[in-house]
Amino acid sequence: MLDRIKACLPSLAPAEQRVAQLVLSDPAAFARQPISELAAQSRVSKPTVVRFCRSLGYDGLSDFKLKLAGSVREGVPFIHRSVDSDDKVSDVTVKVIDNTVAAFLKYRNEASTHAMGKAVDALLGACRQGRRIEFIGVGNSGIVAQDAQHKFFRLGVHTIAHSDGHMQVMSASLLRAGDCLVVISNSGRTRDLMDATDIARKNAATVIVITASGSPLAVAGDIHLAADHPEGYDRYSPMVSRLLHLMIIDILATSVALGLDARMLQPMLQDMKNKLRSKRYT
């Protein structure tokens, strides 16, 4: 919730921004104080405080305070960062969606378009030259790798995904200059992924890593696409991070599709769609 407020700051009116800064400075105190004190400390009117809450999508100050109080408490390990054991389904729904929206807005505001552009250029080069593009990940990230392979092979790209450590090492050993290896990891500390990255780089393949900043894997590849989020990978099951990784794959796949020859790609996709119709009930 606090990440979401930070992400929304530029779009708020100046008076509402002062209320937002008060929330960010001491969320617990904001949740306890009456509206008169909040308005005085923010140097705004009482209706402005309520308007700020509604600008963020809440029903009013009471609803905002309730969600804020839950958001600043420590959550249940391995479930979700700000979910509490006594939350109702309605509360869980709001918190999970809020965390996801905040992470997406944060990524939109902080993502390096330069790094993304370099990754797209490398992938496009591999596509145009008929080179290999491989996706690897372990656990949850292995599922994201499979999703990436599904998106790229529909574009007519020679691609495959591996989630087994032995297969990753063997596959990386076969990569050569012009090929691309996309490594996906939540923690950026998995040994199998580090080994495959090292082998691929020694074979002159381009390695694109999607992981958190500051991790060992972030500096091991050629191009780093940062996926930073508030989840602690040692305590929480990756939920927001998985969605961030999927979104980054979507950006890469869409950008590569736009860079390919539409005269060849569009008829191929249409033909594929026509053939799939026979697999569906009418």
C-alpha cells in the first residue's frame, strides 16, 4: 500500500501530495489520528484528506485507515507480505490486488528502458538470424520460463525452456555467438542458474537476466532487467515477483513481435489461429 502511494504521488494534486507525505512519514500514526489532526499537520482542509483517500480508490478516510493499519503490520510468512491471519476474503482481495498494482506502477516508473531496448535488440537479432533463444528458471521461475517459451515459439522462433539443472547446463553448453539465454530468478542466487549463465557467456552467447538488483545473478549476465519488489524471498512465496517476471516477458515478446517482418508474421499467426479453431467446441 505504501509503495502504491509513492507510485501515485506525481498524479495527485499538490494538497493531496502533502497528505500522502504525511502517510509515508508515519503510517501507524496516520491510522490512529482523527481527521482534524491529519488536516492540520498536512496544512489542508478536512475534505482534502477524504479526497486524497478517494483518489487512491478507497471509500473514504475510515476505509483507508483500516487498509493502512493492516498494510503496515507484518504479514503471514509464505503467503503474502501484508496479509494477516484474521483477514476476511474481502481484505485479502484488496491487499493482494493493491500489492500487485503498486509493484506494477513502481516498475513502470523505475524500469530501465535502455536495458529493455538492449534485450529486445539481442532477441530480435537472434530471431532474424535463426539463432536459438532459451529460457531457464527454477521452481516458480521455471513456470515463467515455460510461459516465455510459449509466447516466443508462436512467433516462429527456435526456442525452448528448461527448469531442470542438468538440462540447463547441457543446453547452455550448446549455445554459441548469436544465441540468447534468458535467465529468470526471484532471488538471483540459484547455483544451477549461475552455472548455466557462466557457461553460456563463455560460449559467447548473450545472457539476459531477469532478477532483483544487487543479487549475484544480476551482475553475471550481459543484460540485466531488474525486477525489484518488497517480497522477501527467504520468507515469502513469490507472488508479486512472478507477476513482474511475466509482465517483463510480455514486454519483450510484444516488442520482438513488432520488430519482426509483419508480412511473414501476420499470415503465420492467422494460419495458426485458423487451425486451432478445430480444437474448440462450437
